[in-house]
Amino acid sequence: MTERPAAPGVYRDGWGIPHLWGDTVEELAHLQGRTAATDRAWQIEVERWRSEGRLAEHLGPAELDWDRFARRVRLDDTARRCFERLDPPTRRWVGAYVDGVNEGLAVGAEAAPEFAATGCRPGRWRPWTPLGVFLVQHVLFGTFPNKLWRADVAAALGPAGTVLFGPGHPDDPDGSGGPGDSGGSGGLRYSGGPAELGREGPGGAGSNAWAVPGDPGLGSAPLIAGDPHRLLELPGIYQQVRLACPEFDVVGLAFPGVPGVPHFGHAGAVAWAVTNAMADYQDVYRERLRRVDGRVLVREPDGWAPVPAYWERIEVRGHPAESVEVIETPRGPVVDVDRRTGEAISLRTPSRVEADLGFGALLPLLRAKSAAQVAEALRGWVEPVNSVLVADRAGTVLRLVAGLVPVRDEECRRLPVPGWEPRYRWRPGYAPLPRAEFTTVTVAANDRRPGDVAELGTDFSPPHRARRIAALLADGAAPAAVHVDDRLAAEVLRDLLARLAPGALGPAARALRDRLLAWDGRMAAESTDAGAFAAWRAALARRLAAHPRLRPLRAGSGFDPLFAPWTDAPARIGYALDAVVRGLHRLGGEVEPEAAAALEEVARGEAPGPWGARHRLRPVRLPVDPAIDASVAEVSEEVRLSGDTDCVLATSSLPGVSDACWRGPVARYVWDLGDRSRSRWVVPFGASGHPGDPHFADQLPLWTEGELIPVVTEWGRLTRQPE
């Protein structure tokens, strides 16, 4: 039985982080739901509206793109189906969480100025709403938007273009094909990043996790550390929390609006952490539809068959309501239409097929006391597919993959495939998933790892971060130092610079080339060399985006504007800059003249200044009210960041579009299995989601400097929150 406080309730540490004690699992879930509502009322209500496809009803026509998608993909219906299939104890647990949310929303709304500014009022959560919120965060987390992009590339550039931008093209020795770790969710209109990115983009590298085994001879226990990278939303996507009752005592990172701690937790005797496994578990099908006598028919291998189709009404604040047609083929819901061919586009996912998200794993995960029990709990996980590191006090260290990956034709991993061809059907069962025990350091950084995740996907991150982390740990670096390592993997671009003939450059451009080749490669905020490199890289990306061989990509996408973050050509060229530099010759283009012209452009312009002057934090946030938006923007206005996309400190930028950072580590953690009180963590902003609250962004200075705060474990050091 775990140590307990004097009475059940909500306790807070000095950072406002909630530590919750309930005398039963259901009482604890109720407290977690109520705390999510009081601390993050606006955030979780927006997520509920998103899951129900009702954003435009509250915030106006700018949100219609998302609402149409949410209705078409049947988010709310999938959440309801998954909830109904939960085992009774998990249903009661989720229901208690929802009761807590509904109890706390009125209090939370009073503290959240966004409700008054928009004239909105909080509503009622339904039993399955947390599952809908989780789906919102992950429906665009997988690979299917990348398949739409590759369809655009194929239409614009032909097969050679798909090789250039596709996974594992011949000039990419690591088979990464550009960005990985798409992470996060939603194509929402969010302020903070460039308009081209919406709320989420095609990825660009990110999450890190590593496990260091204990040393019995020295009496040390294992350690797990890392930093998930997603969009830097404000309020943050993760909420630091402690969940304790007589059955368990877990500290971890929760999704506001979702019970438990699905991804990162320390239960005292065992700890776990995840990264995106980069597995391909979502398929996109081309569908041929026709209408006959008021029915919708879909092309099947043996002819035409009727499919469910109906219309839903979307209320729009200040404007007439709109209708959206909802169609579901045997493959899955129709989410879009290819404007070039007229074919419908359907999406097939394990959660929709199985009516299961994996929520049945969450309570066993909280109750786990060993690495083996964590692994057993995660056997029930569905999606997203995660690479999981687990360690326990006994010294066991496991790396495993959790989720469902369908078995099907390899072409399904690349492009939208014809739904009427039998070869593209999913085969019975799912792919076997790896599990291994380690006695040495193990690192997971969205990279392709043979014998582990390599056979499960295609869109992996390059190996730079994983190799750099392993090297730092081999040299004895502490976790905090690994978190903030800002050395850039820039070999491709440096090789390009080295190939340029100095005599063909003007004096200033030649000096700039020599300076960049001599640079130490650190993307430090104060580094003017890093600033100069970024300026040249951006100029090169812009020139390549305008290159005659790539210009057809700018004709526009064949898909819905919601997917613009994945199908915007300048953004994708910026993300895949290394791949484009390596492979443009396959389209008959030359990179060297563009690189030289970019040097000349930067050399004759104003001095770029230090990297941090360009690489500023721009958290993403749904615009609500000019006064509130301005006050929130002030929080991060002067934050200058080190790191970049291909650093361990992956504070991503978008070369050629913007050097600002709106994507990076959304938390950092160090789980010590020998003594949980030696564990540390930090989030980019704070525990509260309410602008003006003392804990709205009080962790930001520490996060910026790479510092961590203690995980408080003694109840006596906490302050009980009045009822």
C-alpha cells in the first residue's frame, strides 16, 4: 500500500502541479477529471468541440475545414463505439473522469477569459468524450497525410518525383526520405506558426527517449529520460500530474481531457516512456462512387455495392448552417476527394476497424509494478503505434512496440491505392511486434532500427539524433545535457558547400562559404555563424522551391485545404531539404548553381545576426480575442532558442518558410528508478491553462535554459487545495 496524505483531494506543489489522492480508483479518476476542467477548461472544451465537429458552431466559419473532416472521418462515432466495447471497470473509470470534468467545468470557465471573450459557455461531456479527445490528438498523427503528399508529387513530377520525396529514396542511405515523427493532430487554424502550417505539419524530427541500465556493482538503478516533440501549443498538450490511491502512485504526463497517463509515467517500482514508432498503420484508398436512385454505390471487385451515406448539419456561428455528406465504404470513411481524378479518398485505421483505441490498457498500466506488467498492459494498445521504453527497480529494461499494424500490400505504405482491387485488402491479423530486453544503453528517436521498427513503416527520421544521443551517453553526459545538445547534423549541406568552387564566387560569398565550413555546427542561440548558416539554408530552400524542375509542385494540391500543412510544396521542400539536395539530379536539375546564388544573396544582404534572433519561440494557439491573444504572445515574445530540426534539441524550424520555432520538446523528464524523488521534469509553459494565472508559464524560463524541476514525492511538502 502506498504512502498516503491526510485526506483525499487535490494537493499542489510550488509549481501548481496537481497531486491527487483518491480512496478508490473511481474517486481518483473523478479528481483527475475535475482538475483537468478547473485548470484547462477552455483547452479541453475546444478539444471536445473538435471531436464532435462543432468548432464552427462556437468560433465561426474559419473552423469549417476541420468540422467537415471530423464529421466525414466519424470521430465522435468512433469514440462512442470504442467506449461501448470497453470492459466494465474501464467504462466506470472513464465515466468517473467525465463526471469530474462536468463538475469542474463551471469553475474552470470562470477563470478562463476565453469563454467571456467569445460568449461561449461550457457544455456537458458524454461518457465517450475522452476517447474523442484522444482521437483528435492522433487522427492526423500517423502517415496518411504523407500519402496524400506523395500523390500530389506523383501527379506533378511523375515517378522520379515520388522517388525523390518518397520513403527510402536511393540517395538516402538511411531510408528516411525526409521528415518523420508527424506527431500531434489537427489541421486547425492556429496562431503562432506560418499560415501554411495550420496546427500540424508533416513532421520534421523530434521525440527522443533513452534508457540507461543500472549497475548492481555500484548499487545504481535504471534511468529513463527523454523529451517528446510535438507542436508547442499554449496551453501545453501535456499536463504534469500525480495520480495516487491505495492501489498505485504514479507521476506522469497526462493529456488534458483524457484519464490516466498513457505515454510517460513513473510508478515508483517501474517507469515507462514512448516515442512515435513511425509505424504505418493508416491506409488511404481511392474509391469510385456513383449515385443511383438516391443511393450511393461504390466500386467493388465484383461490381457496384451500396454504402451508407447521409448528410449532417454543421451550425456556423454568425453564418448559415452548412451540410456535409458522410459516406463510409467497406474500407473506411470517405474523408476527401482527389480534385484531379474525381475519386473519393477513404481512410482505414485499426481503431475504426476494431472499435478499439486501446483504452483498456490504461488502468492496468497504472497498476503495473514491473516492466513485465507494463508490457502485458500494453498488449491491449491499438493506436497510435508507439515505441516504448520500460525499466523497473529490479533492473529490467525493455524496448517494445505497442499498437496494431495491419498486414497488407507494400504499395499501401506509399500512396492512395484502388479500393476496388483485392490485392490491397488488409490480411487477417496484425503484424507481430518486437520486444527485447537490454543490458546496455538503448535509444529511440523515431529512427529506423533493424530488428525493431524498421519493418513496420517507411517514414522514419534520419538517424542523427539517435546516434548523437548514444555518443553523448557513452561520454558520460547527464540527461539534462543530452536534452539541450544543439549540434546540428548538416553533413549534406556542408558537403554541398565544399563542392562549390571558391573561384566562381564573389569575395563576400567566398568568405561566407569559408566561414560556414569552419563553423562548429552548434545551433546556439547566440551564434552568429549559426544565424548565417540558417540564412543561407533558407535562401537555398526558396530557390529550390522555385526551381524549374520542382515548380510543377506549386500548381497546388488535389486535396482539401485542411491537409495544406502536409501538401504545401515550399514547406515540404524545406523539411526534405537534404533529400532534395541529394536527389534533384534525378529530375535533371543541378543544386550547385542554386547554392552559389544563395551564398551571393546572403553575402550582399544585411548580416543575419545570431541564430536566436531568427529562431524565436512562437507557440501555437487558437486565436480567440485580440486582447487575450496579445497578452499571451507577450509570454514568449523575447524567448530566443538554441537547437533546430536535426539537433537532439529539436526546436524545429522550416527552412525557406520561417526560422521561428512552433514545434519542439513539449516536456522533458528523467525517471530515476532508484529513488523517484531524484526524478526531474519540466514543460514549456506551466500547470495552468488560464492566461494571467501565476502558473500559466512559470516553467518557461527553465525550459528555455534546459533546466528541470524536482518531482515532489512527499505529501507533507504539498498544499491541499480547498474544496
